[in-house]
Amino acid sequence: MHTSQVDLIAVHPSYEDTMLTNDIALLHLARPFEGIQLAKLENRSGYHTGSFALMAGWGSVDEQCEVYEGLLREGEKIIVGEGPCSSADQFFNWNAKICTARPADTSTSGAGCGDSGGPLMIEEDGEYIQVGVVSYSYSGRDVFTRVYTYMRWISDVIATPPDISVLPPPLCHGACCDNADYLYLSSLDCNSWAFDECEASEETQTAWLLGNCTATCGLCPACATTNAGCCDATAFVDSQ
């Protein structure tokens, strides 16, 4: 098994964890792996409907997410059209996601806990092409982030890596904090965002955010529009 430390993380700046939109990130390794044949990233548009694909991951092998064998496993998927996932998930975006089904003649169970971020690959002319990234499962179908949709962002980050890791907002979803009021990501409309009061004290929550989420304001463009003073008041670092 090859191992390496991750020294830089870049989460897509428009990632939203409630609907898992723009669910993609890049990791930079402290040292490269040698002697490993990597899959190529898809560099042209294609939906591949009806194609067989291969997914891989280190995730759990039980539905309770309790059993992890520490083995890299693979399984076949069939890339299907938009309909099956759109009918089950009203937020499914065909242009940014890939919908898959399990082949009828296999025992592959699909993505498990801990498989998120793993590849979905197709084979073309003897080469593996990564077309997707494990995102989530819904109504028995595995959904993948479509790689080609994000190739421009991927190329830009590789060409000009950020100086520090660009992470999503903190778990409380606070985009900014001032007087213990967090701006929740409750709406895509900047003018209708709601304020919810923090459970802990102002000092505790503010210190926690400043200590762990210094790039929060940089990840929330709407913050600068709706509550710019908050970023300045709490001394957040604008990572952009």
C-alpha cells in the first residue's frame, strides 16, 4: 500500500453540503506516488449512457457503516440516463452529476460509507478515464460528480494552487459570525438568509471559528454583499 500525507486541500468554492452541489475537492500530496498508473481525467463532454463503468473505494461493507476491512474494492456500474435519478431526487442536476445503476448479473452493492471521493472510470482504447467522483447514494442509485463539468476549475487550481487550504464553512454552516449570530445557508437568495442564534456563548463560538475556519468568508461570496462588516469585525481571512 502506498501512503502519503496531504498538505493542501481545495474544496470547490461553491460547494453546498445540504444538496451536495459542486461536490468536488482537490488534494495535494506531500510526495508523489511512483510506479502507479493513474486514470486520465475526462477532457471532453460525454454522457456515456449505457456504458459500463468501474468504481473503487475503501468504504464500509455493511449498511450500518460499522465494518471497514481496509481493502480497496471495486465494482461495476452502468451509467444511465437522467430519468431514474431525476424522478427520485428533484435536485438532481444532469449536467453536473452522473446517475448509475447496478448491473443485474453482479453482486456489487454500490457505494458505502467512506467511499465518497472515489473514482468512477470507463475504459477507452485500453485506458481508464475518470468520468466521475463518488458523491452520494439515493433510492438505491449511486450518484457521481461529473468530472468534465469541473475541468476548468480543476485546471485553474492546479495551475495556481492556493497558499492555504480552502475548506468549506464550519459544521454549524455559519458563513460569518458577529455577536454570536451565524448566517445560515438556508437560502440561495442572499437577501433571504436567516439568522439563528448560537447555542454556546459568543466568546466560545467566535474563538472556535477564528481558530478553525479562517477562510470561511472567502468561501462565501454572498457574505461580502450582505454582511461585509461581519468579516472585518471577526478578522476572518479572505482566501480569495
